Amino acid sequence: MDKELKREIIMEHYSHPKNRKRMDDGDYIKFNTSNSSCIDNLDIYLKLNGNKIEDITFDGEACAISISSTSIMINNLIGMTVLEALDYIKNFRAMINEENYDRDLLKEALVYDDIYKQGNRKNCALLPYLGVETTLNDYKEY
């Protein structure tokens, strides 16, 4: 994927993020993920149905990388089982850390495949993934 296309995808998800809304529904697990070194502070709302991710939304303030990464992540995770989502997150983390990963699994998240070149931005891209990973690892029904 060329650099300009990556930039367009990131900016589209930043300007028009998918599933950006606060949920006050008791069926959602709410958690916060934030980065102490910048403004990134997101509330993520995760709805599980058995071992399947039924819905995810988010709200909060964050940089373009965190917002777009969250939007892309949500698009990819909805409909996955908990184990599929954990595998997806493992692959995203591997990509960010320049390790072997499954390119086909990550879909649009491949726009971050060279973010390792900007070490301080890695945390921005990983932020929502780490929050979801922790929450799913704490979920015991899978």
C-alpha cells in the first residue's frame, strides 16, 4: 500500500470514525484506555454475546493515529469470536513491533505497517488494542 493511500485511510477514519458514540447500556463492558504522555483518553464500550463480539463503540479525545486506529480496529473486530479477536490483536502487535504477522488477517490495519519508524506513535496505534485485549482476557466465557 502506498504512502498516500495510507494517509487517506488514516485521515478518513480520523475525520469520520466508525462507531464513535457513548453507550449507556448495561449490556456493554466499559473500559478506559489512555496514554499518559499525550491527550489520548478513550472510553471503549464492548458488547459480547457469548464468545462473540456483537458491538464495540468508543468516545473520548485522542490524536489522529489513536482515533483512526480505534475506528479501523472496531470495523475488524465486530463479529469475531473472542479467540479470533485476541489472535487479530496479537498479529497487530507483531506488525507494530516488526515481528512476523499474518497480513491477510489485519485488512485495513495494514496502514500502520511502518509506524515503527515513529516510535512515539506506536503507543497511539496500539492503545485501543491493548484495552480490548485486557478486557477480553478478563472475560471468562470463551
